[in-house]
Amino acid sequence: MKLNNLKDLMIHELKDVYNAEQQITKALPKMIKAASSDKLKQSFQEHLDVTNQQIERLEGIFETMGEKAKGEKCLAMEGIIREAESMMSEKADASVMDAALIASAQRVEHYEIAAYGTLCAYAKQLDLKDVLKQLTTTLEEEKKTDAMLTKLAEQAINIKAEK
């Protein structure tokens, strides 16, 4: 795909994040299985449900923009997930593993926050109001998940892992 203008770049970035979200749906079940904390398992399950909704939202955005919903391999997410899988293969105390899983999940969230923030800026510049609304919804969901993970880590998981 040749990038001739901001719309081309936006479509390219949408394809990237679409693939990233699909990779996340494959990684989260593994993280749920590796977690020992019921609250963490529940948080990951809720994020999986939200991620599936975000994929549907992206498919609607592609349709609105007259593009086919397809991903372009997101190498960044692939690397983040590979690191998480490597961490899950470590021999670790259950509470320490939970802390490591939160760290991995927050790396995912921070990447997504950056990606959706950029897409929102592009949509605003291109005056794509409906698309901007959808992307902003997703961006806020990603920020909410990140905040929830921080709270869970600080109020329970990290404390338990410290001992």
C-alpha cells in the first residue's frame, strides 16, 4: 500500500491495530490460564470481551471508510505478546507470575493507547466525526483497562508478590 496522504496512513494504522487486537484475543486466554488471582482472571476475561467488541467496532470503521477489514501484521504487538509468553514459561511463584502478567498486559494497553490516540488525531484532522467517536470510545476503554490493572497491582497483586 502506497501512503500518499493522511487518509492512506490512517488506513494503514487501522490495519495494524486490527491485527494487534486479533493477536490479543489469542493471547488473553493463555494469560487467564496462567493467572492465579481470581480477580486477575476476571479482569483478563472482561478485557477479552471488550477486545472482541473493539474488533467489531474496527470492522465498522473500515466499512465507513470504504475499506476491507483486514489486518496488516503488527510486529510490535507480536513482540509484546512473545515477551509475555516467555514470561509465562518462567518458573515463578503464583503471586509473582500475576504481577508479571499485569506488567505484560499493561505493555499491551500502553501500545493500544498510543495507537488509538494517534488514530483519533488522524480522524479529527480528516474530519471523520463518526469514526472519531468510535475510536475515542475504544481509546477510553483502553485507558480504563490500564487504570484497572494499575489499581489491581497496587492494591493486591504487587503486595502479595512482595512477600
